[in-house]
Amino acid sequence: MEDIELYKHIYQDSEMGHYTISKLLEELKQKDNKIKSVVEDILKQYESYYEESKSYLLEHDQDLKENGMMAKMGASMGIKKEVKSDNSDSSIAEMLIQGIAMGSLEMEKKIGNYEKDASKETLKFAKKFLQFQEDSITGLKKFL
């Protein structure tokens, strides 16, 4: 059960990360930001974790519960507002760091909660996802 819980968390977190970063890139489409290629790389990695966690959950006959429309709309509106008020690379990096940091804190808690009971493979995947989040934050800090 712990394996399923960790995969569900990664699924939802990567789905929201993918959604919000896609929205951000739409907002930056006509702009000349240096941060775009870094953001695109982060998006590809979120997509990869999303697909891998989705496959695992489907293999284990789990319902795929995505983030709610209200959360997505709120994130989408927040991104539009932020980019409109300040679309500098440092502002975008700060916004992304805050979002990814929230996800990595939750991931750290989940790993701590399930470390004793989850399988080695699942923990390895969860820790790899956490490392990706931490590496993304480190990469984004260069733009601050």
C-alpha cells in the first residue's frame, strides 16, 4: 500500500508540475527569456515521472486521480498575473523555485513516512524524483 501511496503522490505532483510549467511556457512563448530552455528541460523531466508513475498505477489497477480543476485554474491565473507583472528570468525562477520546493518538501515527508514499509524500488524512484526536484531548484537559483 505504501508503494501505491508514493506513486500516487509522484503522479499528482508531476502532473501538476507538468501542467503549470506548460502554462508558464505558453505565457513566455513570445518573450525572449534565457530561462526558457531550463524550464523546458524541467518540463520534460516532470513528463517522464508523470508517465512512469501513471504506468505503475495502471499496472496496479489504481484510479488515476489528477489535481482538481480549481487548483489548476488558480495556478494558471497566478502564472499569468506573475508573468504580466514581472517576466524577468529572476522572477520566473523564484516562482518556479517556490512551487518545486513545496513539492519537494511533501516528497521528503512522504519518503520519511513510508521508508520502513515501501519497497526498495519504490523508494529509489521516490528519492530519484526528490533529487530531480532539488536539482531543478539548484539550476533555477542561477537566474536569481
